[in-house]
Amino acid sequence: QMIADRVRIETPYPCPPTLLVDKLTELKSQLPEANRASVGFPGLVRSGRVLNIPSLSRLEYGGPRDEAMANMWHNYDLATALADAFGIPVKVANDADVQGCAVVEGTGFEFVMTLGTGCGTAVFHEGQLLPHMELSHAPSGFGGDFDDYIGNATRKEIGNKRWRKRVGKAMKTFDDFLFFDRIYIGGGNAKHLNVTDLGPKAKIVANTAGILGGIRIWDMER
């Protein structure tokens, strides 16, 4: 049960690590007191450290990669910085990992795919979150990586009908090398899909699942 309404703020650009910490601290001040916090981050995170974050490694939204900004983020210990700022323990994980923690059933090999600006992925085995891999950066086999192939810019360019077919092809490609038992599809663009087109392994999940996942990840991350 939610005890407070969601608080939203726009992502600033450019956004170096210290500015993000300041913005999240400002957001936290508008929420009730907590004993611990979880942060879903749109990049590759391991043990609370940022290894890669394409969306913030640029000076403007959608702009080219900026090497100086990318270097600021590389290996940045975001979990420790936020824990110091918040005064409570903080877990930072990839946003698809966090959302997946809320929706997986906990049996077999389960795959989570989030559709938004790009394509997020998370993998679970017997209810345990496995170390994050940026599977969406792999070549799609259809030109470009999966972020390009089924990202939001492509959806806007080719339209929802053709984009839905691409999502189906991407799902099959992932299944061909992951052999997952179930796939959960979330993110802001999941609403453009027809669940009847996705096959028996697929389930569309609410984009708000990340809130519950932020609770469950404390018990599910290895």
C-alpha cells in the first residue's frame, strides 16, 4: 500500500553525478521518513557503482556522447554517495532489475524487458536476480542494437504497427539464446503492445511495478 503520492521531477541536462545526487536528495525531502531506499538507475550498475550510463553521458537530451561527462559517471559509487546524502542505507540497481523484482513469479528462468527510451533487460533464476547484463546493447541481427531497433525514437519513426512486429522479433531473438520460461514486458511503451500477439510466455506488467520492486530487491539480489 502506498503511503504517499509519487513525486516526479524532470531529469536535468547536463547531469553530472553530483547534480543527480542533489536532485534525488531534494526529491527524498518531499517523501515520508524511511529506514532504507532503493534507486532504479537507467544504466549498468554493479555493487552500487555506475559502469555505463549512455543517457546521462551527454550534455543535452538526445545529444551526442560527451567523453568528459561519461568519464564523470564511469565507476562512480552512486550508492555510497546517496547513502551519505540520505543518511540511510541505499541500494542502487538497474531500473529493469528493480521492476523485475516486483513481477517475477520466482520459479524457473524469467526474463524482464522494459520498453521506453531504449530497451531494458533483467534476468532471474529461481527468484534470484542475476548480475546485470546490458543485453540490449547486443547486435539485434536486424541492424543496430536492440536499443536502436525497438527504442522510442524508432517507434515514433515507423509507427506502432511496424514497431510491434519488431518487438515480437526481438522477443524471439532473446528467447533463442536465453531459453526463458517467462517474459515480462513493462516500461512506458508497453501500453502500445497487444498481449494477444506476444505468445503464451509473455505478460505485460504495470510501469508502476518498480515501486514494489524497490522493496523486494533487498531480498532478491545476489
